[in-house]
Amino acid sequence: MVLPHNPLERRTLMSTTILSFQNRVVIETLHNEGRSLRYIANYLDFSKTTILPDN
């Protein structure tokens, strides 16, 4: 699946990026396609640490 590249809403709270539902759907879609963490972070213009899953 090819996703259109458009700036997604970015909100911050006390220097923490809050991912919107739309951001999470894009991350899940790209992850399911086998894209790397670096690719996803660059695609969304986020830091890799922003999109790392919590363990």
C-alpha cells in the first residue's frame, strides 16, 4: 500500500510528541509492509524514539 505523504498533525505536551490516531495508522501500515523503523521515522518526520513501541 502506498500512503500519500502529507504532513500529519503533530502535537506536543511538555516536549513529548503525541501521536494522533492517523499517525498510529500510518505507523501500523508501514510496519505491516515490513518497512524499517528508520524509514517510518523519516516518512513521518519523527524521531525514531517517538515511534518505538512501549514494552
